[in-house]
Amino acid sequence: MATSAEMRAVKNQFSSFLRGFYEGKFIYKYRDMLRHHFKLRKQYFIEVSMEDIQSYDEDLADKLRKQPTEYIALLEEATKEVADDITRPRPIGEENVDDIQVIIKSEANPVPIRDIKSDQVSHLTKVTGICIAASGIRAKATSITIQCRSCRNVVPNLLIRPGLEGYNLPRRCNTEQVGRPPCSLDPYYIVPDKCKCVDFQVLKLQEAPDDIPQGEMPRHLQLYCDRYLCDKVVPGNRVTILGIYSIKKSGKTTTKKSSKEKVSVGVRAPYLRVLGIQIETTGSGRSAVSPFTPAEEEQMRRLAALPNIYEKISKSVAPSIYGSDDVKKAIACLLFGGSRKRLPDGLTRRGDINVLLLGDPGTAKSQLLKFVEKVSPIGVYTSGKGSSAAGLTASVNRDPTTRNFVMEGGAMVLADGGVVCIDEFDKMREDDRVAIHEAMEQQTISIAKAGITTTLNSRCSVLAAANSVFGRWDDMKGEENIDFMPTILSRFDMIFIVKDEHDEKRDTTLAKHVMNIHMNALQATEVEGEMSLELLKKYIAFCRSRCGPRLSEAAGEKLKNRYVLMRFGVREHELDSEKRLSIPITVRQLEAVIRISESLAKMQLLPFATEAHVDEALRLFQVSTLDAAMSGSLAGAEGFTSEEDHEMLVRIEKQLKRRFAIGTQVSEASIVQDFTRQKYPERSVQKVIFTMIRRGELQHRMQRKLLYRLK
């Protein structure tokens, strides 16, 4: 421990550092910062860089690193004295200077949470990780006044050390008055009115996923923030923390079982007393977009002025995946999004674009989703089977400490302002899929559970990938491939059917491309006309924050006529095929085309969407949703099943139902033989049986030999 003379000397050194440190042409950095914070904002804190102290006096910086608990308190006292000097004269009523908090930042390399060992205790430590939980803001006393119950003796201003350590009240009262019995044991209580308090918050830090060794569980560390460091971080942020690695008593457990096992005397639980927080803005899923410098802004505007920017962006979407140009263009539109409109009566129309990819396995759907999660400003990736309705929207849980109900946002709330990628969309349970209806169209999530009634925002785009019912897309079955309700399908602006076509020329090119990727995986090959991932991410964030285009009049007129024609064409098609389409064409689809044309204008930072944008939007819509709608209908849309075939299938089904009553069973082989004798093709009979099994009318029994009729 340093003596009081040494302490005074160190304090004077700190004072002279704050007064005399300058950069460049005598810019007195800390003096100006103190004056600015004090006079203009009434904010009593100052950010000090460890590198500045090091360049001023190396011994001082070393002392601060080795014994931060003592020297931080001295630095704060010195700051208060300097602030007192430089802000004079002060107005009436502000004669006293409040305590000033010193926030420390450092350029040192961070240490992984696993490498912090006992030799770091009460040293300055820098760690990185993800904040996963934050408590509410509570008050902690910095100085208390206590009073004896029996003799009313007051002990004023007992200082309490900062951090999570408490203060043990004295057991005995030492005042002895003649003629009075001595005070009993534990006589003191705290006088609440005479305490000085500061805000504090407890955070939970988890290791960054990159630092966790293979197959290990992530480690956690408790953080203690006070005063101006409170409410800086929300759960989900990646942070770099500079603080003092401290220890506190492990809490005594009062349960009956463990009351015998007394907590060992020397064992302490570690925590980090935070002195500085940096929130990281780079990397996947980081929400805070740093403000753009004028040079960056100039670069973005130059990019937007390029004539081929649309092609350039679509080529930069997942460049390692060959082909699927239209899908990439649609994903580019989804990343930029349309304009959100707020109507005079308070209603809003969504500006986000939703895309569904339906198709065969092995067509790089999940890879596209992973890429979008990386490149969007906020991205959340979930899989259909592993996510429930509450996990996607919001859940209400009971907080273990306060026993109150608290609400936790799910994936769609966390991705507010970004993209939710849902893989294996067809494997989700039906009732879970219904939960995202509201989030996709109204962009809110309403909750009425456990006394909490509220509406959360979920202004996010949805990019979903699904397989068809039979695993692969079956052209013979047409409409049966799509196993979604029209209610959810109409909420998607673009629906792509991605088929794995057999084409020798394309297969050769694809094989070459894949070989090339596997052979040159380590050398980053720059393809002509591509933007880097970082630049694309910045450009998307820039366009989304600066531009909200609208349709021009000529484009609106053109779109109106095309929509009427589109509806008429669909109606003709339905009359010809005597079947309703499984993918409906409604007003939502008209809004979808408007949104796509707006996002195309947004890519070029234009204020209005022109006719050229509408043409491209209609082309994208044509190759996605309209083609999917047409190919989805069964009876002869593309010549898959002609009228006669359809009639024959209906005849076979009627005969089958006459053949055996409900509750009876028949051998499958004998049925197929009977029908082939009547000159029906065996394939059609199998198809009818399969369809009836899928509808739940028939069931296989006895190792699939017998058929049992259920209804």
C-alpha cells in the first residue's frame, strides 16, 4: 500500500497530466473535454486513453495498470480538482462540483475469458465477448450514515468501496455513557436519507463464438458497470470491456441441504468492474452502423452513379454460388427493401420484401441464406424444426431473481430493421407457422400473456427456404408439390421454384466452378464486377438510411394496366383448368411489385422509381411468383396431366372406394392386378393409392402388403 505522501504525489502527477497533456499544435485535449462536458452538457465524465498516460509518464501508466483500484480513485479526485479550477466562475447554485467519472480506453490486445487466471486479480484487464443479459439499473450507496438503536449515536459518512463488495456494519456500539447499560449486540442501522448513491447495472458477458474451442461450453463472466456506463449495452451486442478483475464473496446459500456446508473462507467469486466499454460495429449481425465519413459518402454516391450498379450488386451476392441469377437479383432487392409508408390515419404499409425459395435439395438454398445473414445490417438465422412460435416471436418468462414476469423478444424482434432467414420452412409445425403471419404483413407482434399486453415491432424481411412435399419437385404432381396455405404464400412477394435441371452444358460449367472453388479455397479470387463483402454491407446500410423512393406517375399508370392484365390472365387460366391456383394473385402481389421497383430505385439512390424499374420488377415477379403459380396447377397447365388422365384417375378412385368399405382391408397386389386386367396403367393406380394415403383415407398394414381403409 502506498503512503499518503506517495498518494499525494501521484495525485499531483495526474492533475498535471490532465492540465498539461496536448496533441499537435497545443490542443489541450483533456482540459477542453472537461470544460465541454461540464459547461455544455452537464455530463460529469471524461474519457482518458491509457496510451496518452503512457506517452506522458510511463511509471504512472504502469502504476495504473498494476494497482488500478487505488489509482483510479486518485485520478477521479484529481479530475474533480482540475474541473473545479477550469470551470470557474460558475453560476449561482452550481458552486459545488459533482464527482467526475473517469472512463478509460486502451488499444491493448484483449485477453480471452478462458485465459484470465488468479494472477490477474485486481489488475487492469481487457476482454471481448457478447453481452447476453443485462439487469435493471439499481442504486448502490457510496457513503452511508449509521445510527445506534439504543443510544442514538450517529456515525456519519462511512465510505463503501466501489464494486459488488458490501459493507459489514460494526457489531458493537463503543459509546459508553455513565449510568446506562451497554448497548446490545448489532445495534446499528442505516439512515437512508443520509446516504449517497450511484446507479449500477450488472451485465453477463459470454465468450465470443470464435474463441470457444471445439466442443466446449462457452464461459461467462459477470460485469459491474456504474454511473455513465449504465445502459450503454443491450443484450446481443459484441463488446470489448476494459476493467478491473475483482473478487467478491461467494453468496452463502441458505437452503437446508447446504446449510451445513459453510462457504470456505478464502474462496471468492470473480467479476469485472468495468472502466470502459467499446461496442463493436463490424462482423455478422452487428446492428450499430457507424456514421459515414465524408470520403465514404462520396464513394457511395460514386457507386450509385454507375450505370451497371444493379448487375454489380447482384453479382456480389454469394459470388461463390454459380448461376441462379434471378434469385440473386431478388435477394439484392430484399436486402435494400422498399419504402415504409405511414398513412395519415396512422396505418403503415410495409416496405420490406419477403422471398421464398422452394425447390430441390442441393440447389444452394441454405448457402444463400447464410450469405444474407452475413451481409445484412442485422441478420438472424433459424431453422424450421428447431424454432417454435415463441422463439420466433416473443415469450413471457419469469425472472428468477425478482419473480416478476419479463418478456423476451424472439428472432423476429431481434432482427428488427434487418433480415430473418428461416431454413427448412416446410418442416415447421403448422401452428408455429401461423405465428409469423402477423409479423410478415403488419410487422408487429402482439402479445397478451400473463398480464402483459403489448405490441412489439418486427420490421424485418423474411427469406425462407423450403423443399417440396416429395423432397424433390415432381412435375407430374404439379400443385401437390406446394404444401403451404394460400394465406402464407400471399405474404411472400417473390416465390422461386428452384429446380435441379439436367443439362449437360450447364452441368459441365457448374462442375468446373465447384472444382475451382475447392482448389483455390485459400486464395481469394477477385471476380470482375464484384464488390467486397464489407463494401456491399456498407452500401446497403447507406442506401437504407438515406433513401426512400416513391413511384413516379408514369410508372404507376403502367403498373396499374399490367396488374389488371395479370389478374385477367390468371382468371382465364383458372377457367381453362377449372382449378384455383395454389399461389393466389391478389392486391398484395401488386404491392409486392411496387416494393421491388422501389428497391431497384433505392440501389441507385434515386428519389423516384421510373418505368424501367417497373419493367424489371415485373420481369422478376414474372419469373418467380407467376411462373410458380402457373406450374403449380395440376390439370394440363404445362401439359403434365391431360384432361383424359385426370378423368381416369377420378374413375380409378371411385372404383377403389366401391371395392372395399370403411374399416376393411385388402391386399395391395390383388388390387393392382385387378385394375391392370381392366387395362388401367399400373402407374396411375399406384398414384391414386399414394394420393389417398397422403389424404389419410388409406393406410398400409402388415409390412405394406395390406391396405386398410380409414374414411
